[in-house]
Amino acid sequence: MSDGKQLDYETEESTEQQRVPRDDGSDLPIKEGAVFGAIAVVATYLTHLLLTVMTTARISPEAGMVGSGEDASYVVTDMVASWKAAGWSYLSAFGSGFEAEGESAVLSAVPNHGAAFVNGPFGLSDLFLFLVTLGGIVAAGYGIARYTETDTATEAVKTSLTVVPAYLVFAAIAAVVMTHTFTDDPAITAFIGEATGHANAAVELEVSDIVTENGYNDIEFGPSTSSAILLAGLVVPAILAAIGGVLTQPRDALETVMAKVQ
């Protein structure tokens, strides 16, 4: 009889040892969640980068004559760096907004970039990137919950949320670092478009603030920081990661919901 109890004790002890150790003072696997989240973020961004590079290779930058008379010259502008445009593509998949000189702007109307989500290299590339981006969050939430062997749906959801900080950090970095300043006249002209009062890519940006007697003022364009952090860093990752966690305990989740309904 004692041998049976000893065997049960050793089995329980072995099971506890197999569980992933948690950080001291916390019931959540913070470090493990950060790793799962970082892997998902990097893999997603690299996918956007690959398709953005493909798109950029197919796009011709804006070009045109600058100056007048003997000082006139034909200028070919530079494309937005692919690593920046890939960040724009990534944030677009979350529904994040963009700004030009502090005013709301539309990414699809901005020249000289190959952000794959708005100008993909093949048909349905936007749908592909959308599924990869959002599916990666679900997979990360599912993966960390399975890895730590959560026992209930509630525990799985809490554990899955540990992947969110990685998305928050990347969204904040992308919003601050992945900006571009248009300085060449042909690119600025394309940015303004044919509008007479407001810029084509930013309807609230006054053309009179860009076009002056001395020429064109530079235009700084990039992600909206608040939008990027809220959507790409918090709300969407939290919801989808939680869904991933629930998928590891579907029966318990259903029973919990039914119990509350009754």
C-alpha cells in the first residue's frame, strides 16, 4: 500500500518538474511569453519585408524636371527604404493610421514606397499578409499556453497575454523609427497630387503650407504613434492572443461560458 502511495507521489513530483518554471514572484511565464511573442513578431515582419522588397523592385520612383533655364535638371527621387515600408505594411495589417506633418494621411496615396499590404506583388497578397499577421498572434498565444501546460481556459488566456509586450515594443519602435521625409520636388508634387487646396495623400494638410514662394517644404510621413501602439501593440494582439489561449482549452472555455449563461 505504501509502495502505491510512494509511486503516486513520485508521479506527481515528476509532473510538476516537467512544467515550465515561472518567473519568481509571478504566476505568469513572462520570459517564455516574450520569446514566443518576439518570434511571432519577427517572423511576421520578415514576411512583410520579403513581399515589400518584391513590390519595391517593380515600382519606378517619381522623377521630373527641377529648376528652370540653365539650372534645370532631371531628378529621379529615391524610394522609401524597404525596411521602413515593410513596417508600414505591417502596421497597416492592424488598421493603424498614418500622418503627414501631424495630419492624418492615407498610405495608398503616398508615392515612392512598396508597402506590400497596400500594393502587393501578387493578387490577394494583402489577404495573405493579413492572415499571416493576425494568425501569427493566435499561434503565439496558443503556443505559449500549450508550452506551459495550462489547466484551465482562464489560466490559458492569462498565459497567452504574455506575448503582447513583444507586439507593444515593436509597434512603439516602428512608430518612432519608421518615418520618411520627402525632400525632392517630384516626390512632393506626387504627394500633393492635383489637389488645389489640400494634399492628395493628406486631406487636412494645406497645400499652401507645402508650396511656398521659395519652393517646396519637406514633408515628414510616418505611422501615427497613438494608433500604432493602441491597435498594433495592445488591442488586436491581446484579443487574438487570448483566442489562441482559449483554443488550448476549448471544452473548459465552453463549460465556463455555459455556466455563466445558466
